[in-house]
Amino acid sequence: KAGVTQTPRYLIKTRGQQVTLSCSPISGHRSVSWYQQTPGQGLQFLFEYFSETQRNKGNFPGRFSGRQFSNSRSEMNVSTLELGDSALYLCASSLYGDSNQPQHFGDGTRLSIL
Amino acid sequence: AQRVTQPEKLLSVFKGAPVELKCNYSYSGSPELFWYVQYSRQRLQLLLRHISRESIKGFTADLNKGETSFHLKKPFAQEEDSAMYYCALSTHSGSRLTFGEGTQLTVNP
């Protein structure tokens, strides 16, 4: 099976712009979660989608949003970009998103804000 | 709110020595605990989870609810164990993970 695929791998944007990141989960996986990784804050949970519905949400401002399609692929959008949004954004998928199921991570999208 | 603490950012041992990576958590309920590992230039991957009670690559971890700890242990470290290790906790019906800050393990020859 192919692993979790995230595109693009790298992005450079300027303040005020918006960006969309994409994640294709492992085939058959229905839960997709997003995390932000920074040197200062570590790995922080953004949100989780299951069957096209947001099931969990972390403590991030409304500028961060996401969605999931019927084929379980997910997108994450960040509007009005700020310098502090520079980070590695990781996507993870699991079969049903149960708390005891392992999550499979992608390589991430590295977002740099100038 | 739940929290995961890994007190050591860096840990260096010699090949063949025992290694223990510490993880403490705070959560009033019954959590699911995991160890994830990231080798150089590879993606984050699951090492083991407490519910499985298994040994992976010689590593074991026991959930101690009294001490709220989930330390990762290996009796004889190998150079290929050098990596970043993250302890993580899940509490919801969904798959939200709360991660610790990570411990960079270096195994010297």
C-alpha cells in the first residue's frame, strides 16, 4: 500500500496570502488528522476529519480550516498568513480514527512565510 | 487538559548500554499511550503502543498508572537506534494525539 502522501513538499508564501495543503491517506483509511510542527511548540494537533466531518479541533485560530472529500483525501487551508505560521505541517491517517489505533504520517509540507 | 512531558531533550549512550527514555503524562482518565520515532530523513512512525504490550526492535514500554509514566526501555542500545523519539497520548474517541517535546537519542559506537 502507498503511504500517506502530502503535496506540495515545500511552499514559500508572503504574509497575508492564503495557502492550501493536500493530504492523501492510505487507501481504506477514513480518518485524517493534521498537525503543526515547530521548533518552539513541537507537534500540535490542528484537527481531525472522519467521513467528511470535522470530529476534533485543536486550539488554533479560525484562519486554519480544513475539509475532507468523499475519497477521504483532505485539504488544509490557512488564510491571512502570518510569520508564525512557518512550520512543518504533518498529515496522519488511520483506519477509523479510534484512540488506540496507530496513525500513519506523511512526510509533511514545509511552509515558509516571508 | 492532558499533557505529556519528556524531561530529556538529548540523551547520549554508548552502543551496548541500556537506555531509558522517560515519559510522564497528566490525564485524569485512562489514556492510550504511544511511542513514535523519527529516524534521520524518514517520516514519523509508530514504534509501539501500550495496548499491544509488545517488544519492537528490542524496545519495551510499561504503562505505570500510579506514577503516570510510560518510559521506553532497551537493554542494549544499537547505533541504528539513534533517532528522535516522541511519547504521545490519546484520550478521545477520535485520534487526536498530544505529543511530548521529544528526546533525541544518540547511540555512540
